[in-house]
Amino acid sequence: MTYLSREQSEYRGHPLELFRFSMAENQWLFTSADIDVVKDGDTYKPCYIRRGSITRTGDSRKSSLEIEIAASNQLAMLFRNSWHVANMMLTVYRHHYEDAEFIVIWKGRVTSCKWQGAAAALTSDSAYTLFKRVGIRRVFQVGCPHILFRSGRGSCNIDAEPYRLPGTVDVLAGSVATIKAAGAREDGYFTGGICRTEKGSMMIIDHTGSTVTMLDSFPDLAAGDAVDLYPGCDRTLFTCREKFGNTLNYGGLPYLPPKNPFSGDALV
């Protein structure tokens, strides 16, 4: 039988739902079934999870969905940390037992998490909300707008691997880590860069000697863990030339005059 015939059947339907949460390269797979469900080679694990009705309005960008999971669920615990490295996306599939067809009934991003006793309520807005944002516009500016260690349009096309510095966390106190390997570079070398582990990434906001301060505490990071450090860039032509040797790809306008020659107003 097809998905539609089972869905409309009075007796043959046995609906199950799959919930795929993804953020950057990580994903969490759950199902409302009481057994493992395999889809496209991925295994969805049974757990306490249920969804509310999909709220729809005349504007599809204002649709929302609420998901309830156990407060102790590893996914809910991620929201104990106030800062995430990327949007968390949610895809909900509907499926019938012993049927091979999966239907996407929801696609959106998780925008909030609230704790209600032993449960946590996640709110997901429709994926259409991503299109409400103002598009990126290239402006005249002295600093470079390019994304560091990316390739393609709007990036500086630098290979990150030669700049990767492996190390080990010696001491960790909140968002401040002592990493001996960082002391091999001059102060500020990693400021604005990234600290990356197998579990995710976090921006570095200060680097002094062997001390690396991150934007926020890193979930599940502990002393003895291996990390990779990547340098930051202050978007100036000097840094682009001296630190990365990438002047040809510099995207700023370093010689832009500081005052408008017609009105005298500052341009930057």
C-alpha cells in the first residue's frame, strides 16, 4: 500500500513520526515509535517526544510547531548553553509501519526552548522565516567583508588546514581554557578565530599566551580534550598581507578617502 492509502485507511494505518534535528555537522535523530526506525541509512532512536498541532496562518512564514521532549534529553541540554554555533534545523517525517514511503510534514528552525518541570518545550518556526531576512549587500568599506577560510564568492579562498594548530586543553574554567600549544603563537594570533572539537566549534574572543578565552562555555569540553585552533583576522589589509599573504583576495577598500570630497562628511 502507498502512504496515502494507509493514511486514508480505517484499519491499515499505523503512523509513526521521525524527528531530525541538525546543527552544523551534528544531528540528533528521534522517533515516536517504540523501536528503532532506519531511513536513508540513519537510525532514529525511540524516546519521549511529541509534537503539537502545526499552527498555520495566512502568512506561511508565521507557521510554528511545538515539540515536547524530556528535560534530561541530550538535545534539551544543549539549550542550557546560551550560544549556538549555527541555526538548529528540524525536519519531521511521517511514516506508516511496514511502509517504505516517508513524507515531510514540517521543515523549520528551532528558535527557543522552555523548561516545564520534567519536560522541555522546543518551538520551531517555519523555514520560510529564514527568507524574511534582508539579503547580504556589498557596501563600500575599508575593512574586508569576506568570510575567512571559505572558498567561493564572498570568501577569501584561504585553505584552513595549513593554519590549523592542534592542541590539548590543560585547564578549563568556564569559557577560559589553558592550551599550551597556543603559547607558540604571538598574543592575539587566535583572537577572532575558532576553537574546534569533534563536538562543535566556538569563537575565540581573546588570546594571550597559553590562555584562550571563548565567546561562551563550550558544552562537554573538558581538560585533556583535543582541540584544533584556527587564527582570526581583523579584516585589515596589513593582517591580510602579513598574516595570510592573501592581498590579491582582499575585499576591502583600504584607500577609501575618509571624507566625502563633495560634502565633507565622513564615508566611514
